[in-house]
Amino acid sequence: MSSEIEEFVSDFLRFYVLVILYEGPSHGYNIISKFKKRLGKEISPSLVYPFLQHLEKKGFVKHTIDQVGAKKRKVFELTEKGREFCKRLFKRFSTLVSIAIEPSLEICANCGCKVYEGGHQETINGQNMTFCCVHCAQSYKKEGEKLNS
């Protein structure tokens, strides 16, 4: 990962601010509100606003002024450079998450897909088996019946 990415995303809070901006334009208070609603945690304006300014200086974010009644507020939006930056960052983060959760995944006995959470458990011929869904379990049993007949 480039030092530029490491410089910007030194912690999860800033990473999540980028996730919110990637979803679409947003003003600072909206970012703070979404953060709290989704993660159940407060994020300090003293982290959000300087980070937005830093992103803007680097050309990753631009702002427009939105007039709301008598008030004016800055609405921040990722630039094309910022969107590309996020795509690279998200790909890198996705790889790290995959490596971290891979050992805990179950594999569907029928289709081979990876089951992150839940899935369908059945005992077939005395063996506990994991399937991604009921339909895969039924298909697996039908195939077994065909082979045994």
C-alpha cells in the first residue's frame, strides 16, 4: 500500500468517513450523524472537518456551498481522483478482511460457496453437513439418491 494511502487512513474512523463520502455527497454534520447511526459511536467534528480539508487539499474531495434557509453549509463530494483512491483502498481492505475471516468460513457441501454466517445445517447419513441454503441441501440429497439407485 502506498504511503499516501497509509497517511490518509491511519484509523477506521477516517476509513468510514471515506465510505460515507463514496456513497454520495454529504455535509459534515450528515457524516457525523450517519457514523453514529450506523456504528453506534460518536465521531468528533475535530476529526471529521480537518480530515475533509486534508482530502480537499490533496484533490480527493471538492465542496460546494448549499444554501439551507439562512444557513450555508459545505457539501463534500469525492472527485474522480478521490473515487479511484477509495476503490484502491476498499480493495486492499477487502483483501485484509478476507484473510482475517477465511479460517472461520464454512463451505457449502453442495455448491462450494463460502458461508460467512448462518447457512443451513443438516445431518445426512450420520454426518453433520453445512449448506448455504435449504435448496442446496435438497439438491445434495437428490444427487445422493441418484447415485444410490
